[in-house]
Amino acid sequence: MRSAIVPVLILVFLGACGPYAHKASPAAAEPAAGFVLASEDFRNNDTMPRMFACTGQNISPDLRWSGAPPGTKSFILTMKDLDAPGGDFLHWAVVDIPATANGAGRNAKFPPNSREFQNDAGGFGYTGPCPPSGTHRYIFSLYAVDTERLNDAPAPLEEFIKDHTLAKAVLTGVYRKQ
């Protein structure tokens, strides 16, 4: 039995030390001090104006950030509804936002090399709050990552974020069906 364990341990060690090993920082799961995501359109944990919802103009709010850690090569932005009936619902995902960016105004237009992923509504781009009932929380998460481009990695976006995040900033908006 001991001889069977040794090759497994060697493989685990080599995998952990190899050139493709990535170590997720603790910041991948928790917001990082000093790295801030904010909006001129609403404060953290406040109600998002109707203009940003599916029943309004359905445009993205103003977003600004600062305090990205050293080593940041690009940003990933997501917006999720944590209270959707089927579980987390991805409303928006933008990758490959250059490290030189510090925000996106209303109805965001990102630099040319940035890319928007398909959201859970089946479209690309921003899909505003549209709760079927009650009050929902919409979490905007900005990830400072250690690579310039996602490069269509075979891993899902969540796995890529987990493996490459240096820091995370969060802004929560609340919206109630009107």
C-alpha cells in the first residue's frame, strides 16, 4: 500500500510546483481592503434606480474603482442576482478589461479588447434587474486578475476567477419588482 501512495504524492507535488499551477489568493473569495467598487448612481446596499432595470432603460449603472493591487494585469466584472428562484443568476460578465481602466460610465462601453460573456438570460451584455417578485440583491463583483487575457480558457469563468484573482471589490444594489 505504501508503494502505491508514493507515486500519487509525487504527482501531487509536481502538479503543485509546475509552471501551470495557480494559487488562488484569499482575496478570491472575500473583498480586499483598499480595493473599492462604487457607483454615482446608488450606494452599497441601497436601491438601484428603475432606469437600470428591465422595466426601465435597462442600461448599466456608472461604476468606478480604485485601489487595485500591484500585479493586476486586467479586470473581470460580473453582476449576479443572488436571490433568483433557480439560484445565482448571471446578469453580466465582462472580461479582459485593461488594468489601466478605472471605471465605466452609465451604459458602459469598454475598451475594444474587452469581451462580454453570455449571461444567463442568453444574451451578451448587461441585463438589468428583473425580479419575478420581491426584493433581490444584485452583486457587482470586480476581480483584479494576474493575466491580461482570458484566452478562451477551457475552464469555466468561475474557475478562471478562482485561479487568477489577486483581489475582489464588491458593490451590492437592491431592486424590488415594481
